[in-house]
Amino acid sequence: MRHIAVIGSGPAGYYTAEACQKIFGEDVRVDIIDKLPVPYGLIRTGVAPDHQSIKGVSRRYEAVALTENVRFVGNVSVGRDVSIEELRGLYDAVVLATGAPLDRPLEIPGADLPGVVGSAAFVGWYNGHPDFAALGPALNGPGAVVIGNGNVALDVARILSKTEAEFDGSDIVAHALASLRGSGITTVTLLGRRGPHQIAMTPKELGELGHLTRAQPLVDPADLPPVSDDALLEPGQRKSVTHLRDFAGREEDGAKPVRIVFDFFAMPIAIEGDGKVERVIVERTALDNEGRANGTGETYAIPASLVVSCIGYRTPPIEGIPYDDRAGRFANDEGRVLPGLYAVGWARRGPTGTIGTNRPDGFAIAEKIAADIGEGSGKPGRPALDALLESRSVEVVTFRDWQKIEAAENAAAREGAPREKFTSIAEMLGARGS
């Protein structure tokens, strides 16, 4: 029998468990350990609440979780309740599937002013992550600046711009919806250091901005390269740029009070304000022959009460585990970190790829585990972990407990309104008795 511990219950964790099932059959026991009492990682707390079709992939993970040889071990914090070294002593393999939940720091003057938040915190706030439920972003407006030209930046801009009715059917949390209802923001500026041809925005997400009830996307036609240059782009990128050209060709609609402004060739160099964010200082850029953005010396100010930095994520380091500071992930050789210790997903490769990218990644790591551990080493695995956690009075949450939590959340929802989500550990633990 092989005993495998997976730390993190997001896509990378569940795809790894699924792969271990397929490779080892009944001769494996996989424990998926998470510090939260609820599973699915970024599916629950990272994917935009109005993108329910993407969140539907969790049903695939549920099928894995309900089998006998895979179980969810929630409300267990690695480092607090049990150490990596202890897990390595109990399991044939330990897989780090912790994702990259920390924001990459925005290293410009004023980045520590109240009103500046990272996208992990902001997205966690509107998705109900317990760590960010009390964030209270500055929505008094009228200006918000979103730094970044990827899909997360689009998500933030869209969430800031929607009407309350447009959240029907989503699972945005009540505290975020109430704050957005009273928002004074009328201009959301998306800052990108490079131009339209360098965006990392996908067509579907970009196209959504063109159909918002009260908001209109605005692109300066002068920022767009000649149409003939689009032929050099790959098809998806070309479709995204086509959306930008469509936005640039529209007349401003006076009936839509919220403006989503794409500010290309724009690099934030400072954030200023008297004890809080009041403006972002931006330097105009130009691309060199290598496609790098260089400052031109021309600067201007954008008024703002809120700045959301969407410039990337980092995996949190764990004491004693080799870490690549530059890449913001665990140091590894194709997933191998130390003997019996592996990394998968964003913890292995950094914050790149889609949710689906984690599936082949999980299978690749499972194959390495199979090659390394053979029939298993006779380590005790699951029963020993249970005994250890019980001796430390750790209140473990099972997958059946999670189903009760989910049922309580669904039952609390009003018809047609966003589903209620618990935003504190205490609420989640309490819902198990519902």
C-alpha cells in the first residue's frame, strides 16, 4: 500500500489525487490536507463569482473525493498542526499543491498607502476567503486604478463595474455585494506597461466588458497598431485585439455612467496621497526592438481612491523547503523537491497556465511518485496522521462535513440572488451541524 499526502485541495491537488488513483488503483491512500474547512482552493476563492461555469469543474473533484482511497482533511494547517517533516515520516510521498496565494509585491513608492490592495486580497474579499473578509476596500471613488493586463485585472474591473442585478446566479459574498452597492467609483483605469498586442487577456473575458449594463470599455484608437499587424498574432490573441478595436470604434454612451479605460503604454511609478491613496503617478512608455517597455520621461497623474495590483502571485515559502525567490515557487527538478517531497501546479511552475493545465501536471507528478516509491515503504500514513491530530486536539473537517457546509450555504440563498457563502472559519465549522 502506498500512502500519499497532498497539501492543498485546489485543482492541482485533486488532479494529482485522481492521477494516483488511475496509476495505483486500490493500492493507494491519498489524504488531501487543507488549512480551510472547505475544499477546492482557487475554484472557490479565486475564480470570479460570476463565472459559475468555470467553478463547475469542482464536481469532477467531488467524484474523486467521494472514493474510498481519497479523503479530504480540512481545517488542518501544515506548520501549525503538523509539520512537513512529520508528514514525510508518515507518508511515502508528500506533494506540495499549495498554489500561489500571495501577491507579488508592488515595489513603487506609496505602495503601502491605505487603499492599495493586491489582487489576491481583493479577489479573496469578494469571494469570501476568511483571510480577507474584513478587507474593506476603498470604494468611495470616483476613481479606481487596476494595474495589470491579464484576466485577473479584467475580473477586478468587471466586478467593480457591474450592477447588483448582474450578480444574480453568482456566488459573490454578501459583504462584497453590499459594499459594491454603495460604491462611488465611476472610472476604472486598467494600466498596462505595454500595448494591445502584448495583453494576456483572453477573448471571452475581454468580450464580456462590451455587454455590461452600466459600464463601457474605452480604448484610445491611437494606442492600436495597424490592423495589418494583427496577422502576426496567434488566433486567440488576434480575437482579443479585435475586441479592443471594437471598443475603440464605439462612441461614448452617456447612458452608461461607469467608464473602463484601457491605458496602454503606461507604467505606474508612484502612488501618492495624504495618509491614503489619492492619485497614481504614471510614466508613458515605449517598446524597444525586444518588446520591452521603457519609460519615456513623460508623466501624468490619475486620481484614485483604490489601487488594485494584478501583477502576479507567489507561493508562500515553508521553513526547511528549498525555495526559488526569483520565481516565487518551490525550487524543484521537474516536480521533485527533496526525497519523498514533490511540488505540483503553481507551487511547482509558478502562476502560469489555466485550471486545465494542472491535470497533465498532476499526472506527471504521479508518474514520478510511482517511479520513486515502488510498492511503498511500509509507512503508516492515514491512521498515524489521525492519531497525531487527535493528540493535538485538531478539529478535522471531512468531505461529508463540507457537503453539509455547502448545503447550508445553498439553503441560505434567496431565489435568483447570489448564493450565501460563509466567510469565517467559525461559521463553516458551525454549519456542519445543519
